[in-house]
Amino acid sequence: MFTTPLRVYETVIREKSHWLIFWVLVGLILLGFQARNFTLDASAESLLLEKDPALDYFREISERYGSQDFLILTFTPDVPLFSESSLSVLTAIRDEIRQLERVASVVSVMDVPLLSNPPVPMTELVSNIKTLEDPETDLAMARSELANSPLYVNLLLNLDENTTALQINFPFDQTKSDLLSMRDNLRRQVQTLPDSGAEKQLELVDELIFEHNADAAEALHQDIESIRSIMTRYDDQGELHLGGVPMIADDIIRFVRSDLIVFGVGVVLLVVVTLWVIFRQARWVFLPLLCSGSVVVAMLGLLGWWQWPATVISSNFISLLLILTLSMNIHLIVRYRELLREHPDWDQRDLVIRTVRRIAIPCVYMTLTTGVAFVSLVSSGIRPVINFGWMMTVGILVSFLMTFAVFPAMLMMLGKNRRSAEAMQEGPLTRVLARFTLRNGRVILLVSALIAAFTIIGASQLLVENSFIDYFDEETEIYQGMTVIDQRLGGTTPLEVILRFNGDRDRAEVAETPEESQPASEVSDPFVDDFVTEDEFVSDTSGDFIEEDFLSMDEGDVGRFEDDFVGEDDPDKYWFTTDKVEDIKKIHQYLDALPQTGKVISLATMMEIAESFNDGEPLTNIQLALLYSVIPEEFRAIVVDPYVSVEHNEARLNVRILDSMQGLQRDALLRDIEQDLVEVLGFEVDEVRLTGMMVLYNNMLQSLFSSQVLTLGGVFIGILLMFLLLFRNLTLALIAMVPNLLAATLVLGVMGWLGIPLDIMTITIASITIGIAVDNTIHYIVRYRREYERDHNYAKALRRAHKSIGKAIFYTSVTIIMGFSILTMSNFKPTIYFGLLTALAMTVALLGSLTLLPRLILLTRPFAKGSGD
């Protein structure tokens, strides 16, 4: 089946290598043009669990309450915050940010309503509301109210009254919400009705989402840069920091873009130095660089063409492709130089074709096994990990095709150079390892067993706890900004508690409202009935101050009273009842008492403010209706609308978790809250539900254990099948897996022992390690068996294998280890861990391939019977 294609391939290499290079160049130009569409994605969706039911609910709640993206700018002035100069600077910063085109609003202490400046009865509240900018505002009273208000403290002002925050709101992205809803509907339609034609519509919507995300990310980046530019103009006035979820996404993109450049340049420089040190000839530096560069251009073009954005997970894909391509090139170079040394009289065509023939089969299986390792990541269920798996699977295939097209064709065009032959001497390290393997079999097996035990114990201590703050270096702006917000202004990670009210209980509560059974047009205003015409008013309300104010009014005052407080009858005000308020208060007080929570805001926050006008007494149903009517629209938009949905008969409590708190266990906290809401506070299971980024991120983290098992299991089975197909020997296939599994799982053990949490970056290390490490195993076993067939002597075959392929394995492994070590230059901590741990795993894989693997071959003797040792 493969004879004809192989013959055609060899003919092209022999006779038409210049034409092959020409068409490869044409393809690279076309793909290079598509590379302009290559983008980066660090949106919240790129860090969440695929097909998480909680994600649909989160989007539903966000749309229902009009949740907006926002940034938090903190300002700690050098002089007292409430001094005239500080407030002037704060106002200037706010006004400049408000001028930005995409900023919907900016909320600061200068803008929020002051209700007690000075304190007045509720009947005078509408005409008394001021802000800090109002000339009549008493600054001392304002400072006291802001510092003690349950709404503003730890939100816009810290407890020490020296740091304030500006909340910079962006418009709700209705277009994105509509596109996501449309995509979800089309995905369900494709699953239930495969022949409905929805697949083409789904492709179109995916393309629209891709374009919209790219445009939105660029717009957000420009906004953040504009805000930073404004901040720099006030650096001499105090300490300013910027934070918020949108900034996390933008900074991740910035880090990823920087890492792509730094790692790419770093690996290229490493390749140049390493190849020159190893081979000391320009052609052996030029050819691998040409192949690696071609692979990168081709992949960037394909990703741009297919609109596959790179995420924080796949930010190192260029480095990986360079390393994997370099590995194939080194094996080709070493084999060509060996043949040239052994057959200096051969024609260049014969040398190149023989080289390709000898290396092609191991490289084919290397490509397949590495591809299997990356494909296994698809089972993770985490979208960026899934995309990374497919991206690298395609990448390793492109690497193989490009290497076996460009390398031999260019080598044919360069011609033969006798000075480029392989030196006869073997490497000192491989010679030492060969001697050690032959003489210390028991030591090797014992050390391997100890490493396995170390791994098992360490892996049993693996954690999945992590936080966004821990992802960044302490010197970065995002880390400093998030720390200020977390520790001074009520926490960072949002959690939402949704309370749905039981219908039967609601009907009983509504029955207390006067005239409830009458048609809407005939229902009289209970406020007017109770406060204007009824003698029993005193017995119907606990608000004595309202009675006194009412009794002191003359006829003209009553008219103004009705105009200010009654207006058109709004039926929504009857929804607010004492029972509902008490339920919300119970949850609010419970959440506020938790040590892991920072700021808690809900309808109970407004109730606490309202009760301060009622001598601290709870409000009755009538007063609640009055309160709803009294609140100005702009204040209602702050304290009511984001926390109540009358239409859906539910309330929303917004909580911010102290993300930097030592010992914070997110999953345990969420489980405790869910349990306490039911068992301690007495709510039904279907009445309360948690949502928010805290829940979504935790769901993703908790899936990592099962994802790691699935990916490792998939890799093990897939590569074992590849080994069986290649070696056609079960014993050989099993022992070939041992050093690779030991290296990959050792990473998990080290993470467990050092307390490094499993996250969306480190989950990929084990699969990547196996995928790359099996390359060494395949090349070594193929060469070992070939050497064994010469004299059927296992010991001599081992020495010869170490002397030949052992050097190539050593060269490639050292290059790979150094390549991954470059990742430590990142500002993104998961990338640093990824680089260090993968480098460690590859070091163990190298030693395993040249000690444990040959020792197991000597122990099991899987090849045909020979003449003995």
C-alpha cells in the first residue's frame, strides 16, 4: 500500500528536490499571508470547563441582572483622602476616564448618593440626597457616612479611610450574549437533529464569535492602555493600581504575546548555540533552523486560516514545535553523518535516501505516539486544553511533513561534504551510562522502584486549589492591583447566591397587601389609604417618625407629600415583603460572617440603610412599599435592581471572596455554603443556588483530577497500541512504556510533595512528557534491535546502541531540557512551573531511556534467541 507513494517520494527527492523546495516555498507564502489572522484569546470562557451546566446558568443570571464588565482603579493619596487636594485629584481622574468612548460610567465616592447629609426624616429624603460634589455637602458628615455605610465601606472606601476605588463600568455586551445563546441553541440542534443543516449556521456563528472576541479584546486593550496613560499623569499624587477580571484577560494576552516572542527567540538562539556546539558546521545549524522556521510559519498560517486562537495554555506551542522539529532534525543529521563516515564513497543521493529510509519509520511512529499524547488532552473537558491538544496534534504532523520534505531536499541541493561525517568516538556520558547499566542492574531497578513509591505518595497529596492572584509575579501590576483590591476593598473573586422564593409562601405574603384581589385599575394605593385617610395608621406601622411628620403637615404639605412619594402606582412595590427581606437578611448575615468572604451586597444592604431612618426597627410591608416608591431611580439602580428580579421572583446576593487568604479551600467553602443554606438556615434545595466566576473556576479546577486520569489513561492505551503495532511484541511494548510513565508521573509526585497545585497548565505536563519521551524509546529500541541482529549479543548491542543512537538521544534531550527551561523567563507562574517540571521529566526520561530501558531489555530478552551474552 505504501510502496508506490514511497517510490514517488524518493524520486522527487533524488531528481526534483529544487521543485519540491519551490512548492514548499509557495505554500509557506500562502500560509504566511493567513498568519495575519492568528490571534490570542484570554477571555473568561477560555479558562472554564467545557459544557459546564453552571456556565449556562451564569450567563442567564448575568443577562437577567445586566452584569457589566468593570475595572477597579484604586487610589491611595499621599495626603489625607478627604482633603480638598485629594478629592480634586480623584475628580480629575474620574472625569478623564469618563471621556473614554467605551466607558459607560465611573462610580466613585464623589458620585454616590449621601442620604444623611444632614440626617432627615424619610419624608424629606428625596429633596435631601446629595453627593460629595454638592456645594452644600458637609464633608465631615459625608466622610462619616461613607466610612460607616454598609453599601460603600470596603467597596469604594477601605476601613482605614485612606484608599478609595473607582469602578469603571463598560456596557453590557449584548451582541456577545446573543451570539453565545445562538451558538448553544445550534449546538443542541446539531446533536438532536444532525441533518437539520444547523452545522453551517454553527460554523458561521463560531466565526462571528471569533471576530467579535478579537474586536472586543482589542477595544478593551486600548481602553486599558488609555486608563494607564491617565494614571501615569497622577503617579506623583499617590499610589494607583488597576485591577478587575477584564484586566486579568488583557494582561494574560500581553504575557502570552510576550512569551511567544521571548520563548521563540530564546529557543532559536538555543538551537543555534546547541547545534554549533554539537556539530561545528554551518549546514547543521542552517538546515534545522530552516525546517523549524517553516513549521512555525505553516502552523501560524493554519491557525489563522482555521481561526484557532492561542490561549494561555497554548502560548508555548511555538517552543514545543521548535523543540519537536529539532528532535527529528538531529536524528536525521546524526544518521546521515554515520552513513557518510561508514560509506564515504556513496553518492549524495544514496546517502540522503538511505538516511531517510532508516529514520523515517521511527519518526513516523514518533509522530503517531506524540500525536496520541496530545489527542488525549481532548478528554480533559477544558476548552483551552482541548484546543491545545488538537493544535499540537496538527503541529506534530506538520513538523513531520515539513521536516521530511525540506531537510532531504535541501541536503540534496547542498551536496556532499566529507568533513561533515560523524566522528568515530562515542560520547563520554553515553559510554558511562552503558557501562553503568551493564554493571548495576539491581541498583537501577531499586532506584526506579523508589522513584515509583515517591511518585505514588506525592501524587496522593496533589491539590487543585489555586487563585488568579497566584498566577502572576509579585512585581507585576496586575498582582499588586489585585492584592490591594483583595486586602483593602473587600475581595476579588465574585460569588453569587440566588434565592428563589416559594410560590405558595409568596401568595400568602402578597395577601397581606391591601386590595390585592381587586383588578389593577381599581386597586387603591395602600400608601395613600394608610397615610392619608385611615385613622388606624398608627397601629399599622412601626415608624413613629412617619406618624409624627404626617400629623404635623398642613393641607399643602399633604399634596406635596403625595406628589413626591406616591406618583403612579407601581405594582412591583408589593413584591417587597417582610418575609422576603428576612430570608435575604439571614443569608446575607451568614455570608458576611464567613472569614473567607469580603464585601457582601444584597437587598439587605439597602434594608440596613433604610432601618437607620426608622430608629433601627425593621420595616413593615407598608413601609417597604413606601421605601420602594421613595427611592430615586438612580439610587434604585445601585441598591435594588442588581439584587432583585421581581419578574423571576428571586433575589441575588453578591459576595466577593478574599482570594489571597492563606489556606483558602474554595471547593470546601462552596460545599459548606450550599450545605449550611439548607441544613442551618432552613431553605429548600431548589430555593438557593450558587453561581459566579468562583463557581465556574472551581468546577474547572475540580475536574482536573478526573481529567488527569482520563488523559493519562488515554495516552497509556494509545501509545501501548502504537508500540504493539511497531514492535509486534507485547513484552517489548510494555517495557517500552515503563521509563516514560515513570518520568511523566514523577512530575505529579513532585508537585504533590512541593504543594504545587494542579492547574490548566500543569495538567498537560504528563501527556506532553510521555509524547516527547517515547521518541527516545522508539529510536533506541529500533536501533538496539538492529544492533542485536548483527551478532545476537545483548551486551554488545547495548554498547553499540549507546554509541550511536545514544548520542542522538542525548543531544535531543539536552536541547529539549534547555528549551523548556527558557519558560522560566515568563511572568506567568503556571508557565514557569510548566517549564521547570517538564524539564525535570525530560531529564528523568533521558536517564530512563539510557539506563532503565536497556536494563529491562537485558532482563526480559524480548528479541529472538541469540548466541548469548
